[in-house]
Amino acid sequence: MQDFLQLASERYSVRKYVDKQIENEKLEKILKAAQIAPTGNNFQPQRVFVIESKEALEKVRSFTPYCFNAPLVLLICYDKNVSWKTVDGHDAGLDDAVIATTQMMLEAYDLGIGSVWVRGYDKRVLDELFELPENLVSVALLPIGYPSEKSKPSPLHSRNVSMDEMVKYI
């Protein structure tokens, strides 16, 4: 197992994939990463749809070009009927779905599988095409697959703000 900071810094958004299916045992590990993600009050509202059939992949590709022909796409949602609400009314479901998605991205990378976080689509179209019930809030698409040899990090990948700019001690 590699150092976490190394894993986190090496992972990048993959936009070119090979035409190879992800093994079930690896997909199960990626989904397990979402299941064990920390959530508000441990209510676990995250819901993940595995988009793998030809018809479902065509459907998702019909409303966004940002799936980059990945062989599999995960649709991450949260159930607003289950998510924890804070005392000031904040719905922690979005936070929980984001944490689960991040953990899936990192687990995928650790298994040699690339991913890219996608929110470049009209949420209303996605919700309608996949007939999501009103209680499910779609958060992101996560195309995953084995990276092509031509895949490489974006030139912006290694650009980070300074620690002084990011961190303030009070």
C-alpha cells in the first residue's frame, strides 16, 4: 500500500480509456469505498447507480460529452429523505455524496483504474432520463475505466495554491 499523499497527488482526471471492462472484484472494492465513507451522523444517504448496459451508456452520452467513452459510469446521488440535517437546516447529503465519490476515485486509482469527476451536464435532463425519484438528488457522474496509454494529467494537475494562501491559523 502506498503513502496516501502520494496516491492523492498522483491520481488525475482520466479522459481517455481503453475498451476493457472492469473486473467485478475491482468494481466491488470501488463501491465498498463509497459504502464505508464517513457521513453526517452515519446516516449513509449516498446512492450509486452503476451505468454499464449499452442502452444506459448511450443515454448518459446523449446529454454530456464528458464521459469520454469510459466503459462504465457511476451516477452518484443522495437520498434527501435519509440525509442528516444540521441544526441550521443544512442538508449534509451533498457533503456525504462528495466524500463517497472522492473515496471511490482514490480506490479506483489504487486499483489501476482511472476516473474523472463530471458535473458538466444539465441535472434536470439526467434526472428525467434516468427517472430518478424526487427524494434522490443527483450529484455527479464518475466515468471509470482503464486509462489509455495516451492518457495523461492535465497541465493544470500539479498547480496548487500555496499553503500560506490556503491555510490560516487563528
